[in-house]
Amino acid sequence: MKKVIGLFLTMILAVGVLAACGETKDENAGDKKTLVMATSADYAPFEYIESDKSDEIIGFDVDLANAIAGKLGYEVEIKDMDFGGLIQSLKSGQADFVLAGMTPTEKRKKNVDFSDIYYTAQHMVISKKESGIATVEDLKDKTVGVQLGSIQEGKAEEINETVAITVENRNRIPELIQELKAGRFDAIIIEDTVAKGYLDKETDLTNFTLSDDPEEAGSAIAFPKDSELTEKFNKELQKMKENGELQELIVKWFGGEN
């Protein structure tokens, strides 16, 4: 008799546990899925932190990520890291996508997939006004700073093939500016949209733009190889281009309307 009662009680407990599990599953069924976005938050106005206001990462890429992910039913968690580690974050599974003003070069395409281009910019050479640097030829025998792993690093190496320069890299854009002002770099190369923010503040700096193929300077979203997100993001990106939403973000972050 005791065995029967014990078995009966065990069955009741088992049903209770199953019911509880079912309730928990139902409660979480409506929760949004979360995608991890890797970026390098030193690239205003694409992604940066206004440290005097908060530690929140803001910018054009952040708004774009939230817009596309939101339309697909996802929330976005942002991971900040050095630019040089972004591709590896996708390969190692630390991130679902990268939005960081990244150019889809042939070398990068061997390791990750890219969305369509969402923004196009140009390379800019920045130096001190008294440097006398106004053309690529003026960079001869000079030390030129670039961000590690960036498209500008490749551009500097390309320049070095015809004009002898010393190329040095740093992890973050503010480091490049500091090295330039300290005289350790004769010039630096960064994207023109990013450069504008510094040139507006640093009146002792001057610049010139490198002529380049627009397609080589475009920014795209990076994904792990064969990710199903690539096509999904592309479809929403195309819709944003057609309905004017993307242009609204461009005006907000690059057109002076904030």
C-alpha cells in the first residue's frame, strides 16, 4: 500500500514539475531574440561614446542596426572592441554581425560575408598646417598613422609602393590624432566623414582627400560565412533605401541635423 501511495505522490510531483515548466516556457515565448553587434566605438559619427554624457554607444551604425534588427523582431546587444578584432569576433561566434563603417574588401570577403553597401565615404590625409603636406607626393619619407585593420591601413601600404613612407598603426582613432599632434606622426589617414569631427575642433590641422574608387570606400555590414542574417538584413536595408529611412539617418548623422 505504501508503495502505491508513494508512486501516486511521485506522479503528482512529476505533473506539477511539467506544468511549471510549461508555464515558464509560455511566459518566455514572447521574449525578443537578441543579436550581438560587434563594433569599435571610436569612429564618430558611425559609433562612439559621448563620455561627458553617458557610457552609451551611439551613432549612425547603431541607429541602423537597431532599425533593421527591430524590423526583423530582434533586439541588439553591442560589444565594443578594437577594430582589428572585429572579423575574428564573427569567426569565433562572439558576434552575430559587425557594423563599424567596414569596407568589404576582397581579403575580408574570404573570411566573412557582407551586406550591400549602405554608405560611401572617401579617405582623407590629415596633417599639421605647418607640415607642407598637400599631396600624396609630399608624404615621401614621412611617418603616416592608420588604424589597425582598417581599409586606410591598406591604402597606406598601397601609397608606400610608389611613394616611400613609414606606416604605423594604432588601435583607436583618438590615438592617431594624439600621435599626430605630438609630432610622432607626420600625417594620418582616416575616413573623411570621421575626420570632419576632428577638423572642426582642431584648428591647427589641415587635410586633402585621396581620389579613390567609390566602391572601395563603401561601408557594409559583416556576417559570419553563410549566415542566414545576410539576406534578411539586405532585404530590410533595400526597403530603407527605397522608402527614405536610410537617407533620414544619413541626414541625421552626417548632414548636421541631430
